Amino acid sequence: MDQTLNTAQSDVARSAIRKVAWRLVPFVALMFFINYLDRTAIGFAAPNGMNEDLALSAAQFGFASGVFFIGYILLEVPSNLALHKFGARRWLSRIMVSWGIVALLFTWVQNFEQLVFLRFLLGVAEAGFFPGAILFLSLWVPSQYRSRILMLFYLAQPLTTVFGAPLAGWLIQQHAVFFGLEGWRFMFFGVAIPAIIVGVIAWFYLKDKPADAKWLSNDEQVWLTDALANERKATEAREKHVSVRFAFKSGRVWVLSFIYFGFIYGLYALAFFLPTIIEGFQAQTGQTFDTLQKGLITAIPYLPAAIIMFFWARDASKRGLKTWHIAIPALVGGVTIPIALFAGSPVATIAVITVTASAIFAALPNFWTLPTRFLTGAAAAAGVALINTIGNLAGFSAPYITGAVHDWTGGYEVPMFIVGFFMLVSALLMLLLARSNRIAPVDRIVDEQAGTDAHVEVAEAKAQEANGR
């Protein structure tokens, strides 16, 4: 009977997780796809007329790209606490419609000062979306399933470039057809409208908790609610303090913040400057690429990155997350990114950048399972937002430092060595955090949760054996 009951519970668990994966993750991933495309659209616009029309230097472009993160950082933690208070459905919808309206205004930007102001305002509007989405999905599934769920969500980021870069190139080429706008202006228009539309839909589509989801059966709702409640109680009993103040004072939160800084530094250095580096291939090869071809070349590193991320997170889900699931990608990314500029040919450069992109994306979904191992409730909202806030300081510093050092040295070699340094620091910090035993592996947490039932089963078996004698 016990075995039959356990089998039924396993069937309910699998069915519940599968429904969450199919009903929530693709939609939230679509929101993330639009989010990432809107914030990185400036990278596609720069070499396709914007820098020339607005008379921007590399440093000015870098500053305008990075100033987004100042506004983003200022409101990150308050926004995530508001999401915890008001619910994800309302807050994520509000964020998305707000940034869509601001993104639309880029269509008519006239100079450097306006560009900087709108990038800052876009950061204010987007603040809280990414950590809010991470927190939202984490509150729907127990910890042993989060690597898989967050990996499916995170697929949107590399796929944004796989599909978004050619889409941006295509939109840039349509300027003569629609409104007579310059190509880069119409591209901003084309990527802003979906944010407003999907933001409105999210208000009606998303649900704040399993108990509100009519697409779950009663057994699935009960299993998810109980599993999450038991995990929260275990975390609170183990950690003792789970307040917002605890999150801000936690050494683990700050170490995770600096680890994330290294990954984001590498991610945005690639996102904002890869289209410009590809522009340089034309002089190197004597070929001329149209905007769609440039978009397709930009997308090349990100499709393998999405595939590798899928299998890397799947391995972490099967084995239980290990330190090397995060540290090895950081090490590989730190070593390969400076090598890319010494590869000697466009093909070799793209190949090495593909390895770098794959390393960064392999680590990220596994990384985001760590904060909710020791944070719950408002502390989780604050901690996840703080980690993302510190990490996104790299979103400001990476493009600005890369552009300024490029102007100073006349090349991208030194800036890419700086990127590699920060990623190597992330690998080292991950190893030190693991050695301190301050973050329990997923498999240990799963074992602890299953331990009580296992002990009961063993005791019952021994009692039956004794009675048989």
C-alpha cells in the first residue's frame, strides 16, 4: 500500500511539474525574450546608423548602453519587494507595459543627451523584472526541480540573439516600407510594441500561486502547495533568520553577488560589442555584409550556447547541482574570451566566442538555484534582487569600460582581458564558497527532505521482520 501511495504521489509530482513547465515557463520566457531584446537593441542599432546619425564615439555609446543599469539598480530591490507584496501577476505586467512605452520613445531620439536619458528611464521601467521572474518561478516548484525550470526560462536569453539579431536586421531593412523612418529607428519601434501587448496579456494569464491555477488538478495543487510549504519551513528552521535585514547582512548573498558580477560583465561585453566586432570583419575580409547577414553572424554563437545550456542544466538536475557546474563554465569563459581577438580569422574568432557564450549560459540557470536554498519569503525577494543589482553593476561598467579602453588603446584586446579577469574571479569565489560549506548541494537538500519518510519505511520493515520471527 505504501509503495502504491508513493507511486501515485510520484505521478502527481511529475504531472504538476510538467504542467508548470508547459503553462508558465514558455510565457515568462517570452517576456524575458522581449525584455532582453529591448535592452540590447541599442547594440544592433549602433553599427547600423545610430552612432553615425547621433555622432557617438565608442565611449559615448558605451556610456549610453550602460547608464540603463543605473536606473535599473536604484529600483531593483524596492521593485522585488513590491512584487512580493502585490503579487507577480500585477507587478510583472506593470513593469512590462512601462518599459514598452519607454522603449517606443527611442524611435524619435535626436542626440546623445536624449539617448542617455531614455536609457536611464528604460532601466527604471525594467527594474525588478528579471529577479521578479526568477523569484516567481522559484515559488512554483520545489528546489530539486528548479535547475530544470530555470534552464527552460533562461533559454530565452541566448535565443533572443539567435532569433532577435536576424529580426533586428530585418526590421532595420524595412525602414523604407513603414513610416519612412531610418532603419535603426524602425527597429526600436518594432521591438517595443510586443512588450506592451504581452504585458497586458500577462495580467490575465499569470497566476500568483498553485492554488490559483485552474489548469492544475486538485491533487497537483495540494502536492505543490505542501511541497513548497515544507521546504520553506525546513529552510526557516535551518537558517533561523530569513528577514530582509538577514538577506542584506548575509555573506553568502554578497559572495553570490560578486560571482554574478563576473558572469554579467562577460555577457554584456559580448551583447553590446559583438555586432561592432563583426562590423570589423568586413575590413578584415574585404566582404560587405547587409544588416540581415550581420544579424545572422551575430546569432551564430548563441544557438550552440542554448543547446549546451540545456544539457548542462539537465546534468545538474540529474546529478544534483555540484560546484563544478558553475565554476568550470566561469573558468572556461574567463580563459577563452581574450583568446577570441587573437584567433586570426573571422571564423576562428566566432568559434572561440561561441565557447565563451556557451560557458556563460551554462552557468547562469544553475547559479540562480542557489539563493533560494537559504532564503525564503521577503528575504528571498530582497536577496535575489540584491544579487541581481550588484551583478548588474557590471551591466553598466562592462560596456562603458570596454568602450573607453577601446578608445584609449585603439583595439578590443585589453578590454577582453578585463572581461576574462572578472570571470576568473567568479570561478575562484564559487570554489571558495563551496569549500566553506555555506551552500548545501541540491542532492543533499533532497536527501534531507526524503529522509524522514525513508526512516519510517526502514523502521516499519524491521518491525514486520521482527513480528515474522
